[in-house]
Amino acid sequence: MAAVSGLLLVSHAPALADTSDNIPNVCGDRRPADPAAGEYGMQLDGSFRHPGLTPAGEERFAFPGGAMDLFSKTKGYDPRSYVEGPIKVEAAYRGAEFTPDYFHTWQNIVDFDGRRYLFQYDRTEARVYDVTDVKKVTVVEKLSGKDWKVADYWGASTIQWRDGHYVMIQSFEQKRQVEELGDDPKKSKFHNPDGVEKLRNATTFKGFKVYRLDGPRRKDWKLISTVTTDPTLTDPKPGVQQGSGSLDVPYWTGGKYMFIATAPLDSWSNTEVPTYLYSAGYQAYDMSDLGHPKKVGEWHRKGQIASESAAYAKNPRCGNQTSWMGARMPMAVSGRYGFAALGGFGFSVLDLKNPGKMTEISHLDLPMSVGGTEADNVDVSQYAETGMVYVSGYPLGEDCHEPYKDIFQIDAKDPRHPRIVGTLPRPKPAPGAKFTDYCQRGGSFGPKRSGYYTSPGDPEQGLMMYGFYNAGVQFFDTSDVKHPKIVAQFVPTGYSKNVPDYALGNQTHGIYVEWDRKIVWVFTNDGIYAVSSKKLLGPPNLGRPAKPYRNSAR
């Protein structure tokens, strides 16, 4: 890693926003300066040396031997694709028909009348596919902005079987990519009170909605209840609401309790991200009556709320105007424990025996990795067998202009004393690539997430897959926790003339695993791929599932 000359940095001219608007300023302006060009880049052995500390920003950064040199004819992105290891690409569906949003999507699976359907969506842009025949996927429904009422859209969802039908719970949250604020210091929340005020006064809905699904199309949704996360309101209709709303996919497997990530009030605000106003903790809901969900518990880590500035100031990220502080998604749950990734606040284990009194029983401060997102995702699919959980952040910038985002192996067999015991290996290019490190390929490089807890079937023990942006999908053998290894990779093309420039760097940004049919769906900025592996996953079923998906296994 490059040497870091210190946390300080240059003082920027504009005055800090007033704390009365819940903008953190207890540590002043410690925004990192961009590292000098000689501090990072390609090394003599073909590896890449990452900068040690960088500010928020998503622009391109050229370096000698990098993507701008290697792939100048394709805007600095690699047009080739790669397959390595015992995997097979069963089908590819490229182009706008299979790309509702070039930058990001969520996914779910449902089964109706012997047919399997895949949902792919991001707010107003959505697709419903019939994926019963993996090699002949068809589009059943397309949705776009014109199909929704004001402040309505398709929020990140969990879908589970309850009382003889599917129940879909959707999150509604403050949008994270906004025009009112920007990464540039002058446009950031720290120096742009007008932009902050516009977001605070936006008319929207923040919370979650519960639907019954009677079929795969939107016309088949039946609204059961609408719940705002703003405790100052009794009317859940769209309007000016405090807080973030419910972030990402709610954690609910069809039982009594649901857990969501949320900052319920504007005062839950101690985060350094220049374009986001909230620091999310967690809420627990009793879902016994789907028509009337009842909040029973709430938790945050000390330092997240504006009045807790003394505790916040102890965090070394305080004032860097870069770091995401707080949850980005609900905790991962295994048995009575919740495993919480809290961005720059680190990793916590919560005792959920009584969801009304969620209690932190242990905490780890993770190694700093600024910029980019720290502590975003927790995977507990291996926990019951090995006691191991896997915690990762993900890159936000391109061309590796930030520290690498490790996937930490955390031994939590004793939940009160978790320990970082290793990391998963860093992906290496497949044979035949004209680069020696993925930092040279163009785009973001690092882990996104390992799929969804909502997938049908039971996750394979000793095998994990991660979407890895410009490194495609990486297959990790974790059966020997002391010696994890990469056993296969599928890396889709990194360039298409059909992808807008703003999304070219956001390549493989999601995977969804059908554990029952042994299919890995890979989602990119240019379409969808279906991947199988007889050796790693077992023989794939490319036709009708043996039985319908009902509830998440783990």
C-alpha cells in the first residue's frame, strides 16, 4: 500500500454547513487530497499498488500501463470476455431488452403455475422474465417511469411464502444518486445548504410497503399495508418525511419478525458521504399481522446521531467528507444473532433473542479503506457449518483510485468475541488477458455482493460467489477456511457501444443464485448471463424447477 502522508488535508474555501441542519462538522474539514501520481500504479512484478487514501469521486484516473493505454480504441475498457475453471456459460441475453438499468438492479425469483419468473428492477425501471427455460428466456413485462404514480416505484424487495401466497415487502428510501448534491466540495452537503434544503423538502415516501402477489405481473400486486419509518408521522402517504426510509432488501423470511436498515429521523446524520444525509441503524417489526406491521425495536451505534458528536469524533474517519458511516442494508441474520456491517463504523454482532431489545454483544473496528464503501455486506451462508462470516465493502471509483476492498473472514463461532482471521484471495486475470492486474482493465475492481439470502434452495457449503465489477463473477472455494482459493471466474465483456459512458465502469454489479436449479445469473451493464458448473454446483436443471420456491433457506 502506498504511504499515507496523513489525514489532513487541504482546507477548502467554502464554510461548513451549520450543524443545526444535521450536517456533521465536529472534526472540521479533513477531506483527503488526491494522492500524488507516483504513490500508486503498476509495479515491476505486474501487480498494482493502490493509493492509501483518496477523497470521494468517480472520475477516470489514467496511469502508465492502465486501461486508457491498453484499450484506447474502446474508451479505456476491455472488450474481451474470459472463462476460467470448470464453469459453462449456458446463455447470454445482451442489450437494452435485458438491461432495465445500466448502473444497478435488484432481483427476485417467484414461481407460478409451474413457470419460474425472474424480477430485475431499480425503482421505476423493471423487467419480468420467464426463465423456466434457461436457454430461451422471454420478457413478460417491461416497466418504466410512465407506468408509476408520483413517488411510487419498485423498491428493493424480499419475497416469501406466507399463508398460501407470496408476500413481497418493498423498501422505499431516499435516493442515493441525486442531482442536488455532488462529490465536488462546493456541491457537497458540507458546503451546499441549498442542495440540502431541496432534499429535505422533497415530496416522497420513506418506509416500506407490503404486497400480496397473485401472479408475476405488476397488475397482480395487492397492497396490504404501507408503513413510514418517520416516527413523527401517522399518515404514510408521500410528503415531506424525515430520515432515510428503509434501505435495500428488508430481512424477512416469512416469519414473525422483520429487520430493516433505516435512519428514522434527520438527526441520524453522522456520515461523511458528500451526497447522502443519513446514518442508518436498524429497526425490528412484528409482522404477525401483515396489514398492521408493528415496530418493536430500534438500534444504532453510539456516534451515529447528531447529538453524539463526542463519540463520533473518536472515529478516525470523522471529517474526511468521504466515508459512508452506518448501514447500507439490513443486518444478516443467523439464528439469534444479527451480523451488522456499518460502513466506517465497522462490524457489530447483535443479540436478537428479544427483537424489542436488540443488544450489541461485540464489535470490531475494521481496517480503514477510504475512499469507496467500507463494511457494506455480510454473508452468513457458511456460518452454521463453520462459524465464519464474510464482510466486505465495495469500490466506488474507477481504475483502482482507492484502497482495495478486502473480503474479510471473521471467525464468529463465539459471537461475543469475533476475530478477523483472514481475507479471501484477490482475483487474478485469466490466461490470455493482455493485462496482469484487473486494475488495468477499466472500470471498478473489487467485490460487490455475494448474491441474496432470498435465493431458492440451500446455499452450497464451501462455495461462495461474488460479483466483482470488472472481474466478473468470482467462484471461491472456502471449504478449507485456512486456505480459501479461487476456483473459477466468468468475466463478461467490459465494453459495449450500447452502454452509456456513465455506466461503462459499473460492469458486473450483481449475481443471483438459483441453488435449487444450480444456475448463477450474472447481471452487468450490458445484459444477463446464465452460468453453471457441474463440478462446483452440481448438474444444472435448465428447465422447470422440481418444486416451487417458497422461503429462504439461510
